[in-house]
Amino acid sequence: MSLDLSTSVVGHDLRARGEHHAAALVHGDREITHGELDELIVRRLAELDLPARSVAVLHGSTSLEFVVTYLALLAGGHVPLLAGEHHAQLANAWDPAAVIAVDGADVRVDRRPRRRAAPHPDLALLLSTSGSTGGPKLVRLSARNLLSNAASIGESLRLSPADRGITSLPLHYCYGLSVLHSHLFAGASVVISDASVVDPCFRTAMRQHGVTSLAGVPHTFEMLERSRADQIAVPSLRLITQAGGRMAPADVVRWARRATEWGAEFVVMYGQTEATARIAYLPSTVAERHPDCIGFAVPGGSLRLHPVDGHPDDIGELVYRGDNVMMGYAERPRDLTRGAEVGELFTGDLARHHADDGVFQIVGRRSRFVKPLGLRIDLDHLQAELARSLADDTPEVQIAVTGDDERLRIAVVAAPVDRVTEQAREITGLPPARLAVAAVHDIPRTDSGKIDFAAVQRVADDSSALGAVARPDRTVSELFRTVLGARDVQPTDTFVSLGGDSMGYVECSIRLEALLGHTPTDWHLTPVSELRPAERRTRFPKVDTTVVIRALGICLVVATHMGLFFFPGGAHTLLAVAGYNLARFMGSIDDPARRWRAGMRTAGRIALPTATWVAIGMLGLGAYSTTTLLFVNNYAGPESHAGDHWHFWFMEAFIHLVLLTTALLAIPAVRRVERRWPFRAALVVLAISLIGRMDWAILGDAYNQRFRTHSIAFYFVAGWLIAQSTSRRERLVSSAVCLFVVPGFFGYSPRDWFIAGALLLLVWFPELPLPRWVRRPVQLVAMASMWILITHFTVWPIFTEHLPLPQAYALTLVTGIAVACAFTQLSRLVRSTVRTLSTRPLPGAPTCVLRPLDA
């Protein structure tokens, strides 16, 4: 393969001023000239062998292989998406043509089938703007953006072919990448090093290769202060730049003076990924007069202030205009086909302009951004993410987040400090020393009711809880991994946070009791690290009431159907328990995507086994019908209740109600109301659902009304209402409602009062004490209740032909339990196999390992 670099907009122009025989990169003891680099790029591009205009995720260590691969992607007209530790999530979200992993000299290319349209012709690079805060947006940058910013930085810092930089920052970080861009564009060279600035090897590389410029974020200079600042003071050094967050004015003055003593210049810079990298600079000659300012716009750009309501006339939002302003954001793959949409960048920073010297000063954040360790973190986004994730376990949690470029401060109500700290670490990527978390009784507020962030900062700084992390319990973690299929169980995770639902609840409780000797109250909301063995075993351990009702309900259903004895009402009671559990395990999830997945998963765990059994019956026994298979028999099937058509009415109603609930909660307005007034919202929905049981809503014969979704939805909603009854007053109201709405529906008092009694039991006694010899069989039957319900119609006629009714009854239950265990093991085997296969190369697009460039 040959490549004419003169046709490459970026790959050629980034090194437009580099002499063919002059050094471009330095790696170890090897200097690579611009001419040699051209050859390496051509070779690497041929090895990558990607379809034209491909998006490729590139991640890995800072190395010669990484730089050459990156430049090859640009030169070939591809679009690199540079990624850090979240490369797997980015690869899943953005559907790239390849994922390229660099580990030292090893380069692995995982080619993937291309399913998306080609990116816009102007698109050259994709960078993440939200650091580790978990936001989905990417910044779309064009070749024009890259080249103009490289030129602007080079001009403002007076870079020339005689300069030599060094990779002191990660290359997936826009500031670190701009060091490479600006030096190559100026015809200068860059030393490639993955060592820390305080590593003796880093100083050796600076001295040995004559490094003239060093870039750092505030944390870089903190490390140097704690170690030895003058270790970077090599004779060749002429320039030190600082960006990536605010540095304290006293530190700016100290480093400016220190650099002057070394014969160098200290330049403070300001930038954002949305403007490719750096957009303002503060020369050392101005730094001592205005150490709290960001300086002037880089050449080719301009800064202005946009008025902001509620602020003095001399303060406004900082707005930047220049050729380096991004094309726009991308929030989904189809956005990559869009052209430029942004003319100027509203930075979100509040600033003041000093007319005397012309410099700009940042005085605050309009959208509350901070940059600890150079990570750009939106405090409002973090606050919302923490509240969402913690609400899964503790719906009453309250969170307030503030901070600065030094540390984040968090005040929390009704959630463990360790849990909050660990969650904040996962979301932000910050170490514990940068997080101060305090448990408070109430979030501090001003007289107007707004959060008092100054008070939050004081409380958090006074707290001694600075990110302690509990030791993980590997045995309990393994239990959750096995039952829930969770890949990575952290000590602060809970059954609910890991996606647990009513289907896995009973099995987990059984295994947990065997492991710990007990199942603690609210164990499903308890962090893994706090699930510890019992100090002593009790004779009558408590069991979740829903487990008892599920076991009793399914036993009554089977006994009634078989004619062992007549005690109806079990199935409708189970429907109420289903609503109760759905509220408990899905109702507190705020994130729309997670909530939708939870609903689909719950419906699927009923639909797949039922459809499988029905399909087997249709093919092997000639039983059932297409309407049963498609879960529409309640409405599209025959009106007559005779035959096997109505065997799975419960499954149909359950699936319909779960999907309907999921869809309703996906509506933002509905979700907001439900979150603010959960009990009242449930009451309103229950009132609406009662319309479905009125006479005019009967479809077909009245007998089947008791099986159709719209007629019996009120049982499901009643269960949801009970789950939302947290106060004594609410439980009293729920009890009255149950006594009012349940009796009279069937016209058979024993059935009505059994259901009402079960619901009242659920209202007032969430747990029941049982002897140990009773507890295990109850749990086992409850765990298999779905499969018992699915299989019993098929198997009990076979057993009753050869056995007395009581033995046939027992064997029917045992069969359902056996099928449940077999299906569970099979599903885990399939899940494990799929997980293994997902890590392998795709057919026709194998992962390849490229040979090292030095080979």
C-alpha cells in the first residue's frame, strides 16, 4: 500500500514545517526524523487495513506505537476516538470499525463489522469532554480545528524547530495531545515518555534529550513541590506551561519566579476540549501582576463577556471565538455525520475583563465546573449521578456537592459515607484524598431554601470521612456474581444496585442464609461489605413476607387446579406481590436507560421461559395456540375458558403490566410526579385502574374478566401502593384501600378475603418468623414458583394417571422445582458462554497483533 501524505489534510500539515532529516520523535535512544515518521505512518496505515473513513477507538499507554498509530489514523482520513480507562464503554456506545489497544510495543486491532454511515468529511478527531463524570457527550473536532489550534499555541509560545517537548500528560487528554500537535506543527520534536514527572527516569530523559518545554496540570506541580521542584530544571529548559485547572495565585507567582531563576518562562494557559485545547495564555511577564487571571486569547482567537442575569455588569460568561472551536457535540453515533454547528464557545465560566492590561480573570463557574487533577467535572452532573445511583438503595437519600480544583466536598443524608465515597470515586476517577464526604442530618440551606454550598464545604472539610473503603467480602461477592451475572461486584454494591429483581431475590436469600447463617433485614439494600455472618443462630429466623406468600399462593393454585382441594385466589395474590416487588426493585431507579433495561429484563425473565414451554407444547403435543405464544390470548384468544388457551393468563397479565409500568415511568413528567409523591401517585393510579373492573369494561363473557389485564390491574397497583407505604398513616390508608377494593370482585367471599388478608399481612408484617425446618422448603417453592406455574398444567395429568392425588400433587411441585433449577443452570452456562465469546474476535474481523515499529 502506498500513501501520498500530501493528500492528507492533517497527517501532512501537522508536520508541514518539519525538515525531512530533522527529528520528529524521540523514543528511548532513538531519534525518528520526519522522513522516517512518514514511512512508519505509511506502514502502520497499511497494517491497520481499515475501511475508508472509519471511526476507531484508540487507547493504551503513551508510547511510540500509540503516537504512530494515532498519526496514521489521521493521515489515512480515519477518525480516532481517543479513550482512557472507559474505552470499553465508548466502544460499546459508538460502534467503531475497530478498537485499537496499545500496551507498550504491543498493538492489538479488533476489527468490527461496520454498521454506521461514514462520518462527516470534516470530522477528524473525537475526544471525551466530561472526564470521568460519565457523561455521554463527545467533542467533534475537524482538521481545521486541530491545525488552527496547533498554530495558535505555537505562535503564543514561540515554538520553533529547535524546541523539544516531552509527553508529561496522557495523550487521550486534550492538553497532552495539543503538546504533540503544536510541536509537530512547528517542526519541533517530542520525547515520548510514560514516566511520572517525579520519576528519576523522567529527569534523565529531559537532560539527555535536551527538552525545552514541559507541560503540566496543577497536580503535576503539586507532585514536584512535594518531591523536588528543581528536578525539572535541566539546562535546556526554556518553557513551562500550566493548564488543566486553576492554580492558586501564590503558586503561580512562585513558579513564575522559579522559572525565571532557571532561565525559563512559566506560562499559565486556559482551555477547553470544545476549543480543541488551549484558548488563552498568561505570559510570565504579566503573571506576577495578575496571577489570578487567564490572560489573553491565543493568536487567531478572541474572548468576550456575555451578560449574565444576577451578576454585576463587569462580570459575564466568557465566550471564545476562533477556528479551533469544535464542530459540535455528539451524543449518539448518528451525530457523527453532522457538519459544523458551533460558531463560538460559551465556556460556562464567569469572568471579568481587566481593561488596563487587557487580561481576563475567571471568577466562578456558571454551570459549576471544577478541575481537580485536571479532570473537568460538572458538580451538578455529579450531584445528580450520585443521587440517582444512591436512590436505588436509599430512596430518601439527599446529596449536595461542591468543591474546587483541589477537592470535592459532599454532604449526604441517609446514606453511608463509605458508599458515597466509593460511588464518587467510580464516577469521577478521583483518589480518596480528593474527596471529603460528611454525613449530616439535613443538607445546609440558606434562608431562601437553596443549598448553602459554603456551609457544605465547611462541614465536609471538618469531617474525618475522606474516602474510606470497606474491605470486600469475596464470598458474598461471588454469590451475587453467580446469581445476578454481575461482572464486577464492589464492596459498596447491593442486590438492588446490581440489578436484582424478584426473580433472583429468593435464590439469593437462600444462598445468603446458608452462607451467613441468617438473612439480615433489608439485606437486598445492604452493601456487600456489611453482609457478615450471624453472631448466633436463632430458632425462628425471619423470612420476607413476599416469599411466604409466593410459596403459599403457588401451592394453592396447583391444589385448586388439580382438585386436591378448592381454595382459589392464589394467582391474584401473586399478581399483587409482583407489583409490590416491582416497586421495590425498579421503582427507585431514576436513570431512564437503567429503568427501561430493568423493566425489559423483568418482563423477559417471565416471557422467555413461558414462550419456550408453550412452543414445546405446540410442537410436541399440539397444545396451545399462537395467541398464547404471543401473550395476547387474554384479548385475541377464544372467549371460552375451556381448553388450554387460558393456562398462561397470569404470565400475560404480568408481562403487560410490567411493560406498561415501564413505559409510564419513561415519561419524564410521570416520573417526576412519582418520585416526588410516590404514595399519592400510586393512589391515583389505583383509582384509575379500578375503571377496568367496571361492568362496561367487560370484554366477552364476564367469567374471563377476572383474567384480563385491564380488569385485574388494580391488584398489581395495590401491591405497588403497599410498597410505597412507609409511614404508619400511609399503611393505615393502604389497609383501608385493600379492604375497600378487593372484596366483591369475584363474588366469592373466601377468595376475596384471602387476597385481602394476604395484602394486609404484607402491609404490616414485611417479615415473618419461621422455624428453620420450614423456612428452607418455603424458600425453595417460592424460588421455583414461576416454573411450577408454567409446568403444572402439563405434568399433573400425567402423574394423576398413575399416582394418588396427594403424591401426584407433591411430584408436580417437585417437577417445577427441578425444571427451575435446570433452567437456572442452563441460563448461567449460556451467559458464561456468551460472555466468553464476546471477548473473542468477531468472525471475519479477527483481532490482529501488529509487529513493533522497531522490528
